[in-house]
Amino acid sequence: MSPSRFRFTGSLGTVNERLTELFDRATSSDPVIRARTAQIIQRVRAHGDAALIELAHQLDDVSLTALEVPRHEQDRALAGLEPAVRGAMERAARNIAAVHRAMLPAVIEVEVEPGITVGRRADPLGAVGVYAPGGRAAYPSSVLMGAIPARVAGVGSVILCSPPSGGALPSPFVLAAAALAGVDRVFAIGGAGAVAAMAFGTETVPRVDRVVGPGNAYVTEAKLQVCGTVGIDAPAGPSELLIIAGTDAPVDIIAREAIAQAEHDPRASVVIVALGAAGAEQIGCALETLLPDTPRFGTVRESLASRGALLWCDGVGEALAFAARYAPEHLLLVGAECERSVPNVRHAGTVFVGASSSVAFGDYLTGANHVLPTGGAARAYSGLSTLDFLRWTTYQRITPAAAAGLATDVERFACAEGLPAHAAAAAAWRERRDTP
């Protein structure tokens, strides 16, 4: 094993002193990013389309004559896909739709007392904006993960923002995915400016009710800064994977999963917790064997060196306690004892159970959503789902007889809180009952 590959190594007990440093994965703590993002948002609010065009020139070195991508460009990108790639994307789209359709909630009604009915129904949002990253790579899968659940939920209008890629248009894979997902309008804008445009609206970009989708540190910071104006999904930063490996876990599989996650980004976090020091040693050796043939070796090496950890402990209980505190985006459980512990898992964006349940499958084809909370946010947030594109309407029906029965206790509450008009409104229904 080469400990120098990882920023943190050792038993969980010895690493405990440095857990704060290991757990600090937030992207919003950089004052420079916060300040620059705030400036971009203010520019877009003040100058609209003109600011977006200027930002594209300054940040992406692209001269845009129009922000919106014509519909025929989506259709052309879809038609130009290789049949095998198109087939894979269509399969993903079907699975995403199937999983998220099953999540649609039913109307709930309960008669809490005779004559008192309380109901709750889910209504789709009017408009949603989906962000698809550009930069190092194109992510058509993120388009499908954001737009298809919105369509399943019945959202009225779905728009997509994605930065230009090698010209005035987003990646053709992104455009093809937009066509498959039924996106209404696409805009060739990215970064914090795109988030601001969707949150506040411009002459061309419509204002939406919620912004979803992953992005870089500026996109994440922009979403946090506009969340009082528009709804957002969970805060998301660089990708994360925590692997808990039992003594019977295949070490080559563990190593491959670690490399696959680390190739996302130099700031990706990969943590391996093995049950026993011997298992950690074997995983480290397997990683050393595979690394030389890794095409994105530089990114993997930087990721492991900056945010990687190879740790070990004595039992699965200790590993799960660590996982609950770490709250990873992805949690992979490998080994019989670890896999049996799924009911005890808390605080993970999504859980993969067993060696054959590769995170890569969940990233693309299982139908589960890969837009997930990072940076420990899984303690409070869940992965993107149909529910993110709905808002709940609660309604109440109270018969006159039931109203009279409620009146006295409501008067008591209202008087205790110093609200005499509330008390009088309730008392009127008792008086109606008592009036011949």
C-alpha cells in the first residue's frame, strides 16, 4: 500500500483527531467565491441579457449573438447520436421515468373528528430550471435526472441552462438529452449567471420556481445566494464516495470504484473504511496495480491526495457510526456483514448494496437520481426526486356542527394568546348553534 496516495490513512481511532479536517468539504466557505458570485448575480439582475452575453465572453471566451438555442438544434443533436449511444440514453430515460413515477404521492384525507376533514394534495410547480454543467465534461445524464422527474411531476414549463461547449452551443450530448427529456427551452449560458437568470428572469430567460442540478463551486454558491427568491435542490459540491468494505469484499472492485469516483474532479472525496488493517492493505495494493492504466491518472492522484482517505476499524458498527457523521453523497457497502447493515444506515444521499451495485450504474441507468446532497448535507437533505417538483396544498372542511364543537376550546387558546378577534370568530359558531 502507498499511504502517500491518500491525504488520510490509519485506524478510525487514530484519525479521530483529524476528523474535522476530513469532514470539512463545504464549497461555500471561500470568501472569494462568495464575493464574485454576488457580483455576478447583481450584474444579471441589473442588466439582464446584456450581462449574460458579457459573462459568456469574459468567462467562456464565447461571443453569443443569442442566448436561446433553437429547437431544431436539439432535434439535430438527437438525430446525430450514434444509435448505440441513443439507445443507452433512451434506456436511462425510461428507467428514470419509471422510478420517479412510482414516487408520485397520493392525495391524503383524514377525518380527525366527526365533521372535521383535513386533506393534502401535491401540485406541480409552474416552471423549473435545470442546470447541466459544462467545463471538464458534458453531463447529458444530469439533464435526464433533472428534467424527467419534473415532467413526471407535471411541471408546466422546464427550461435548461448549460454553458457553450466549443462554440455558441452547449454540448450536442446535452442538447440530445434535452430533446429526449422533453425540455421546453434551452439557453447557452452557464455558471452563477445562469442561476441568477433563472432565479430573477431576464428579457429572454424566464423566471422559474425552482432551480435544480449540479454544478461547480460558483453554481452551488449562486444557488445558495438566491434560495430566498427561488427554490433550490440540495446543496451540491464535488462528488463523494464512502466505501465500507468487509473482510470478504473483493479488493479489486473496491479499488475500481474508488478510482471511478476520484476521476470526476480533483476535489472529489473518496473515503474507504475497511474492516481490519489487512483489508485496507490489500485494497491499497489493488489500487496501486490499477492506477498506472487509469486514463485520468492526474485527476485521480490529485483527488486522493487532497481529499482521499484509506482507513480501517474493527467492526461494522464503528464504520456505520463514522458514515452517519460523514454523511456521504454515495455510500457503497461491500461484504456480507456490511450489506446486512442497510437498515441501520442513516445520512447518505444514496446507498449501493453489494459489489455488483456499482456507483456507475446508479450514475446512469438504474433510474435512481444522481443529483444528491454533498458536503455532509445528507444529514438534512435527500436526493432529487419527483417530490422536488411538487408543492403541497393543505385544505380543511369543517361542518357547522363541528365548528360549534370547536368553538369553546379555540376561544380558550385565542384568549391565552391575546387574540380576542380570533376568539370572537370562533364563538360566533357556538352562538349560531345556540340560537333558535
